[in-house]
Amino acid sequence: MCAARPLINEYTLSCIRALKPGSKAVFTQPPLPFKCPGAPQKIVYLTADHLKRNGLRPGVELRYFVHAPVIFGVPFFARELVKVAANHGVDVNFQHNLVAIDAKAKTATFEIVGGQGEKIDVACSMSRRRKARPTRSRRARSSTPPEVNQNSMQHVRYPNVFGLGDACSTPNSKTAAAVRKQAPVVVRNILRAMKGEAADAGCDGYASTPARFSNGRPNCARRDC
Ligand SMILES: Cc1cc2nc3c(=O)[nH]c(=O)nc-3n(C[C@H](O)[C@H](O)[C@H](O)COP(=O)(O)OP(=O)(O)OC[C@H]3O[C@@H](n4cnc5c(N)ncnc54)[C@H](O)[C@@H]3O)c2cc1C
């Protein structure tokens, strides 16, 4: 598990710093599963904040393309996040799924989710250096996630095996916050299994994701953006 994941990696940071009046930055939120449901939005707001701090907003176009019909899965938070995006001047587009990037032509192609296969090309100045690829190894991609009971974290077929974290089959959002709740349950149930006792059902699907709307000074992992 990551102890302190930097908010912005070096390459993304260099792309953000390269934005200037007239630039078009395109951000996407793919369909689940992906790590941390808040992560795709955080980078949009941090970029908007960086531009504002450096007097470059609103000269830069910020567009956010979301696969889902809503900005966030929990309606209570979605209502507020729509306002945050509007306050940052972000153009939010729902039901758009990124299907291709042409780095030379600087276009991103999106398929309309729920449509008849219609696609649109969107101009972008900022794109990833290389084609996006799965982060899991070939071996990991070819195997299914360990199937564990979502409450006890015990493997459904092998009682002396337990799992936790992003890689296992539990339906919770994949966040470190979820792992924090799962870890003590796994420890307790391993100890119980060693004594021949049945596993406890200690996990309730908890997950959470902090949302950052600006690059605040006091608790910011990267102060140089
Ligand atoms: C941009 C971003 C922002 C996030 N922000 C938050 C947040 O604010 N709050 C929050 O709670 N969660 C957040 N998350 C999610 C959080 O990072 C993950 O849920 C958490 O790291 C999961 O921990 P894990 O140990 O299960 O997996 P990981 O942290 O992914 O650890 C798995 C490790 O296994 C290694 N590995 C993979 N395959 C092999 C192999 N074959 N052999 C050996 N090693 C291997 C990997 O290199 C990695 O080090 C964020 C994720 C991202 C991507």
C-alpha cells in the first residue's frame, strides 16, 4: 500500500506547468474499476488552481469528460462537486468514454456512452507521453482477483488464505481508506484461523476519498505546483 502517494507525478506536473493562454487541457474519468473515485477530479481542480495562482486562468480551456452520467457516485457529494467544477470554470461532459488519443494530431477521441457508437474528436494540448497501458503485469492480468468474502476477507474456497486491498474481489471503492479498515480484520481472522476458530465478519464495505479543490499550503504533498 502506498504510504504517501504524491498528488501529481513528475510528467503530469510538467504538462500542467506547460499550459499557457490558448492551451486546451482535457481530463477524463473512465468507467470503474479504477483506483480512488475522487482522483480524476482532484487533478482537474489542482490544475485550475495552479492556473489561477499564476494568472493564466481563464486563458486555458479545461474540459472534463466523464464516462458516467454523474460527476460522482454519491448524489450528496455530486451536487457539491458540480458546483466546484463550475466555480473553477471546468466544462464537464458526461457519458463520454475515451477510446483513442492521437498524440501527433493532439486529439482525443471519445465515444458517446449509451449512443449508437457516435464518436467525437476533442482538441487537446496536453496528452500522456505514451499510450495508456494497464499497470498490472501480464501474469496479474491473466489471473482473476482473489475471491474473498467481503466481510471477513477470507478466501471463499481456501480458508487459510486472506486478501485485502485493490487487488481482491471485494466490491468497495478501491481506496487506501478501505485497506485501513480491512487490515485489522485480516489480522484478527488470521489469528482466529490459527486457533481453528471461524472468521469474523468485520468489514462493512467502508471506503472514502479526500477531495482537493485547491493546492492549499498546510497539508499539500507537492508545494511547487
Ligand atoms: C492518483 C491516485 C490518488 C489516490 N488517492 C487516494 C486517496 O486520497 N485516498 C485513498 O484512500 N486512496 C487513494 N488512492 C487509492 C490508493 O492508492 C489504493 O487504494 C491503495 O494504494 C491500495 O493499496 P494496495 O496495497 O492494495 O495496492 P498498491 O498500493 O497498488 O500496492 C500494490 C503493490 O504491489 C506491487 N506489485 C504489483 N504486481 C506485482 C508483482 N507481480 N510482484 C510484486 N509486486 C507487485 C505494485 O508495484 C505495488 O507496489 C489513490 C490512487 C491513485 C492512483
